[in-house]
Amino acid sequence: MVDEPRRGRLTVYLGAAPGVGKTYAMLGEARRRRDRGTDVVVGYVETHGRTHTEGMVGDLEVVPRREVTYRGSTFTEMDTDAVIARAPAVVLVDELAHTNVPGSRHAKRVQDIEQIRAAGISVITTVNIQHLESLNDEVARITGVRQQETVPDEVVRTADSIQLVDMDPDALRRRMAHGNIYAADNVDASLTSYFRVGNLTALRELALLWLADRVDDALGDYRRAHRIQETWPAKERIVVAVTGGAESETLLRRGARLAQRAAGADLLAVHVVASDGLRSPDDRRLGRAQELVAALGGTFHSVVGEDVPAAVVDFASGANATMVVVGVSRHGRLRRLVAGTTGDRIASLAGAIDVHLVTHDQVARAARSRSFLSPLSRARQLVGWVLAVALPVVMALALDRSGETDQLAVAELLLLACTVVVALVGGLLPALLAAVVSFMTLNYYFAPPLGRLTIAQGSDVVALLVYVAVAAGVATVVDRASRRGTEAARARAEAATMSALSRSVLTGQDTADAIVARVRETFGQQSVSLLDRSASGWSVLTSSGPDHACAPDQGDTQVRVDDDHVLCLRGEPLRASDQRVLEAFALQTSLVLEYRRLREREEHAATLESAESTRTALLRAVSHDLRTPLATMRTAVDGLVSGGLDAADRQTLLDAVDGSTDQLERLIDNLLDLSRLQTGLLHPVLRPLSLEEVLPIAVTGHPAGAVSLDVAESVPLVLTDPGLLERVVANLVGNAVRVSEGAPVRVLAHVLPGSVEVMVVDRGPGVPPDQRDRMFEPFQRLGDSSPGGLGLGLAVARGLAEAVGGTLSAEDTPGGGLTMVLSVPRAPEEADA
């Protein structure tokens, strides 16, 4: 069995900016390894004509490059097969993010490197920080230049070794000024654009921060691999325990101040969600806490755990935190004395992690215990109080009249059952009253001496006291179970409601109308309105149901969405337990409204960007393509004015003026058509007509034999604007003749049940499928270098086709070329027939 070769190692020299010397450093490393006896070759090194870099290549063995021919030009790329056949220990491959010339084995150089490493050869490569995929947008915002060649971060992040090559911005600019990076004629432009001090400083910071994250990941991998649980304070990380209470913002701001004192410290907020899913904090306060964490530059995390202190410490240990910030307990003194505090338990479990205890205003406002407030309705509580008094007495009278003696044990069991029944019906307090009444009833009717509230035997005293304790315990357990059951049912209802709301948003029903309708359905309201406040007062943005409110004071229940929007409900007042769900709806409504605003801004920005792009392309095109016929006309006119020409020369110049005038008219017509299409000023007049009225005119003006028109007389009438249809076909035929290079262009008609397809078939080079959508965009030439065009023909043709109710698409011509398919609707009487 043959063992597969060991995978080669990857060493990356990461440059903070172009010209810092990463290739030079890579070559220096290669020379050191060669001097130590390692077999090192150069697979690909780009010196950019820099003398010092070329000198470092020196006598290193260089694998000859492979030549690739593309569009009539010859390029050189790394010969990956030759490198693998040479089988060195280490190969140098410059420019990791490079895109290979089409026709190479792999599209990207990173794929070549992967193949080389798979053959067991180690690779040393280079890449600049601006070529990392995750930083592409940031680099574009900083420098104004978007990098077209990028490499996934994971390729560099998983390298065996990363060497940062950095240089002070002023020193790098001096290198640039001395001509050590670019040619002298490019120095001034580079120093005033990409190589500004601010740009270089920002790129340097990006490189340092990115590499710091990679080092941090490596440290985490090492700790996990070696099962190291204790904290290694290599970097300050401050974890803030957020309860969702009113003190959360105070704790977060305190944690942020602590993080600012330690430069580069991380701020992490953690909220522990109870694993039973019943105890839930104020969602709006949690939402504000998340927003505050983001504004402070930190991250928010939610973890599940029943034991809050243990969950906080586990999270802090896993994050390699150095400090935990926790607030002083809001519970009363007795609770703190008996059960302890969260801060004390975190401190006892934290080990080497520091615990920072922060006081806050809420300490003096300890939440009032609600343990004795029953979750049951008033009617059930009233029935419970009545049963607590009546049921033990009725049961005792029934037993007493039975005539049997020594019934104390039976009476205790029956009255204990009565207490359980009262607990199930009325809750804890009625059950405790039932236990006391049962005790007195047992004493009076069944404990000697009978008929008196005294007890003769000591054993009866013990039995009665045990009975009261058991009855109170059973009542407490039953009450707690009832509370938990009620809470669980409410939690399930809330979860189902919120799940349905989230599902409606995720499935695309993220509209205010959908949320308002769901609020009305969920809470059984007569009507629900979403009100919008403006300078003139309140107005209804959307509503569900009749008799909607037009102002907040006209509703029975109101909930604030944001500063300018209110949800107003008409109908039965909501229970307090429903208020939290309603506030969640309000929060979701605010998100929907924010999404709507963002979409509107995005659409507006896209429109502006499209307009700016069109304007820029127009200016570029006008500066070249419109100037060409004008220059020809000016030269011809100057020649005619100068005189001294024979008849042949004068005719040549007149023909040039005539041809340039026609060319200029076509360009201006296309620009005007495009403008009319984009501004919606084009109003076609549709009428039934035969294609024989339009197509012969549209294909005229071309050399004999250049266009073949083949349309049967039986082709039905179409509904279109004759002038616009002629312009579309003329544009298509003109493009086809230009690219066919002498091969005849065919114009055919194909009848379908509801339309007629006019096909313009050429034998030109065709257009790749992935570029066919682009060729209908304005100013797209797609490699067409023929003179006299702005790249507007197909854009105008598609716009005019759609204006008359048709469609325009492109298909491959069998045997090579492109077929433009213009689909025109048939006239109504023809389509019906």
C-alpha cells in the first residue's frame, strides 16, 4: 500500500499595504532556507521591475512559466504541473489573490496552491490586507478603490504561519517618492490618492486587528486542544451580566468604561435565559440593552441555564474573560440572607476571573414580592373562600351524624381532601383558611372532649398539628403547580403567537397591514389601527376592522411603537398578562416600519446610483464616440474650405461628411430614445398592422446580400406601433450586420398562439449566456470595438419593445452566432381566431 504524501505547509506573508516589502521578505526567507539545505524553488514571483526585488531572486532556481494565449495575446502564468513534477520541499508563489488568465487549469491562483500542497510541497506566498474578502467593503470605503481580486479569509486564517509585513506610512511614502515601488510617472498620482497617510494608517490598523483576531483564535484552539479551563489573561475581555432589568443599562455603561481604560479590550454582554422557558424579562428593556451594547462596540449573547451564576461563569470562562461585571442584588435583606446573591455566587465560582460588583438605583427599589397575588380570576378566588369555610363544616356534620365513633383518622383524610379541592379551586390563601377551619372542625367534632375547642389527649394535639402542616404543604404545592401550569400555558400561547408573527415576517408578510390584522385576531379586538404622527396631527397608516380610531385617545388600549407611531386598539381591555405580548407586537411593528424605511432608502439610493452610473457612462461615451464623427466632419469641412481639390477628393470628403452626419444622427436618436424611455415620456400608439408594412423598411440601407428577409404572407396582424417597431428591428439588424463580418443576416417570423416572433439571426461570435442580461444595459459594449456606437442599441431596442407590449431576448444560433427574438402580440381579432 502506497502512503499518500504529507500535505504541504502554507506560510503567508501578509502585507499591510502595497510596497511594504512582502515579496522581498518572502525571498529573504527562501534564501535562509536554501542556505540551511532546504530544496527551494521559485514558482512565481512578480518583481514589478523593482531592482532590489530582482536582486533578491538572484541565483534561486526558477521554474519556467507556462504561456497562455487569450484573445490574440500571450500571457505567462505559473506552471503548476512543472512545479509538482520538480517536487521541491518549498516553492515560492507570489500574489495569492491573483486571477489566472482564462484557459489556465484553475481560475484562481489559490487553487493552484491547494493542488501543490496536496502533492506534499510546502508553499510560501504573499497577499495584501486589501485582498481579503471580508475587508473588501471597508477597504473600498477607506481608499475609494474596490479590489477586483480577493481571496477568502479562511484560506489565510488557516495558514500554518502568517508573517505580517508592515511599514510606517511616512516611510512607505518616502519609498514611493524615491521610485522604489512604482515608476516615476505614477508616483505623484499614487501619493495623492491611494497612498495618502490616512489610507495607509487605516490599512495598517486593519491588518493589525485582523491578525490579532487570528492570534486570538489560535490561542482559543490551543486552550481547547489542551483542555485548559482556567483563564489566560492575554487580552482584556469584560463580561457584563445583563438581567433585563432597569439596571442593565447602568451595568453596560460601567462595563464599557472599564473596557475603554484597557485599550483594545472586548465588551461582551450575556443574558441567561431560564431553561424552563417561564421566567422571561422585559423584552423591550432587553432590546434597548442590545442596542446599547452595539452602540458601545460590544457584542450581545444569550445563553440558556437554570443556575444563573454558573451559566455566567461558564460563559466567561469559555470567552477567556478577565472580568465579570454584575449588579448588586435587588432582593430584600431576608432573601439575601437566606438564599445569598447572584454576585456572591459568581464571585465564589469565578476562580481567577475578577468580579466587579456595581451598585445602582434599583437596589433601593426592591421589587415587591408577588408570591401571594393569585393568578386565578376573582370569581374562582371567591368560590375558594366560600368552600374554605363551608366544605370542612359540611363534611364534618355529615360524618358526625353517621353515629360512628372514633372517626378522627377518617375525618383527617376527608378534610385533607377538602383542603386540596379548595387549593385547586381558589389558590393558596383559601386553602390555608380551609386548613385552619378543618383543624378547628376536627377539634370540635372528633377530638375528645367532643363539642369543645379543647384537646384532652396529647397524641391528638400532635395529629392535629401534623394535619395542619400537611394541609398547608399540600395547598402550597397545589398552588405552585397551578401557578406553573398557568405560566406554562401562557408561555405556550405567547410562544405560539410570537412564532406565528415571526413566521409571517420571514415568509414575506412583513407589512404593517399583516401585523395589525394579526393583533386584532390574537386579542379579539373590534378594530386595531396603526397611527402615524405628523406636523398636522395623527393619521391612520393602516387599520383592521370597522370604526378604527383616528387618534390615540379614541382607543381603549394604546401601545407606543416609536416616537411617531402608536398601535390603538378598540374592544375589550386587555389583561396585564397580555400587555407583554402586545408590546412584542409593537416592537415587531417598529422593525417592519424601519425595514420599510430602509427599503425606500435603498431603492432611492439604487435609483441615484443607476442615474449616476448612466451619467458617468454617458459622459465617457460622449467624450469619445460623439467626438469622433464631429472630428471627421470638421476635418472634411476644413478640407473643402481650403480648396485646391479635384472632383474625386471633394466627393470623398462629402461622403465622409454625409456618413458622419448619419452616424451622429443615429447616436443622438438613441440618446433621445433612452432619455424618453427612462423618463416615461414615450407614448406608443398601438394599432393592428401587417409585418410586411414594417420589416422591408427596417432592413433597408444595408449592402446587397447582407440581409435576407423571409416572412410568409400568411403571418397574422400584430398590435404595435409601426414607427417604434421599425426602430427596434432596424437596431437589431444593424447590430447583426456589424458583427456578422460579411455573413448574411436572416430575418424570420414565427407564429405562436398569442404572438408573433420576429427573429434576427446572425453568424457572428455570439455572446456568452452569463453576459446576455448585461448586453441590454446602456453603454455595454461587451468587447465590441467597432466605431460609431455608444452601446445603446440593444438597451433602446428592449425599451422600445417593452413599450409596445413586446419582449426582446437572445438565444444561441445553431452552428454559431446569436439570434435576437422579438415577440410582438397579435391583434385581438387574430389572437381570438
